[in-house]
Amino acid sequence: MRFYVRSLVLLATLVFAGGVAFAEAPKSQPERGPPFSVGGFRYELRPNDVHVFLCEQPACGAQSRVSYRFYAPGNTMTLDQFRDEQAQIVKVLEQRTPGQTISILGIDGDSGTAVPRMFKARRLMVKPDGTKEYQVSGYLFGDRGAASVISSAATEKASADNYAQFLIGLALVLMPKGR
């Protein structure tokens, strides 16, 4: 729970610093844009309702990208299951690109299955040409659903900062309507 509280404090700080914008589509019309966006990123909707954001300004780091996807409420994934999933993801990604190596730098999260809870994994991907890419990948579980989010950047700081900015919007979307 301490992890969650620390994360919410960071989220609140970033919200008050600006940078997260919400677009609420009228209920009678289909959604035309993302549920929220962050300044400096160009939006693309990909198959399977994956919301992708590509950095277009130096502040978020050249070539950085963030994606998220929403899921129905009631997911009972545990931190141990998340750890196992991350190990499997590393194997699949390494097999997809021969010569690529991926290291898990850390995994954090809340224990149990109650909401709200968060899981976060930090990875370093070294491509066959030696290029490094830092990734933060996680889940946020709330009363109104769950979301996965992945942030990739050339530096660990940019990856973590971009992840935190998008986590703010996800937390607000997944919060109960009464808050």
C-alpha cells in the first residue's frame, strides 16, 4: 500500500504541474480521441484499442513513446503473477529479435488483489546494434477497470517521467466517479 500512496503523491504533483489533458467524448457519439493525453505527444489509435503516444518535443525525449490499453474491472492478478508475466515477456521479446538482450531492472507493486493497486516493471533492452532502450511497464487496477501502460525511451529518466505523467490520467479515469 505504501507503493500506491507514494505513487499517488507523485501523480498529484504532476497533475498540479500541468501536462495532462482530458478529452471526454459525448456519450451519443463515438470517441474521437484518447480518454486523456499528455502535452508534447502525438496520438495514434492502434488495433485492439491500444492508445499510442509518440514524443514530439525535446522535453519528453526524442523517439520516446507511451502506450496504454484499458481492461474490464475485476482483474485479480497478483504481484507474483505479474513477476511471472514479466519474465515471459522478456523471453518472447528476446526471441522476436535475435541478438537483443533484455534485463529486468526492478519490479514493484502492491500485494493482494484489492483495488486500487499498481504493478511496475523497469527493463533495459539492448538491441543487436548496441542501442539501449529503457522501458517501464505496468498495470493500474481501479474500481472502474484496469489499464496497462508501457513507456519506452532512450534514457531511464525519460521513460520513468513519461510513465508517471500518463499514470496520472489513467488513475483519474479508473477512479470511482464519486471522487
